[in-house]
Amino acid sequence: MLEFLKRRLKSEKGAMDKILVTLLLVIVGIGAVVGLSTWMTSTTQDLKDDANTTLTDLKANG
């Protein structure tokens, strides 16, 4: 099976370039999703903390 894939890749002109570009795009995509998820979690937590602080201040002064 592996030999078949090697022969097929060698016979295809530019196949390795397409595979490398695809892998690069997959890695960049995964990195973007992980980064966005981390940023959203951090931002959500910051908003919750700010809201709790504001509500606490309003209760104390109101």
C-alpha cells in the first residue's frame, strides 16, 4: 500500500507540493482555531469579572 502511494506521488507532477501546501493550510487552520478559542475564553472571563465588579459596586453604593 505504501509503495503504491509512493509510486503514485512520483508519477504525479507537483503532487508533493500540493500535499505540503495542504498540510501547511491545515496546520495554520488548526492554529487559528485554537488561538481564537483561547482568546474567546479569556475575553469571556474578563467580561464576567467586569460585570461582577460593577454589580458589586452598585450593590455597595446603591
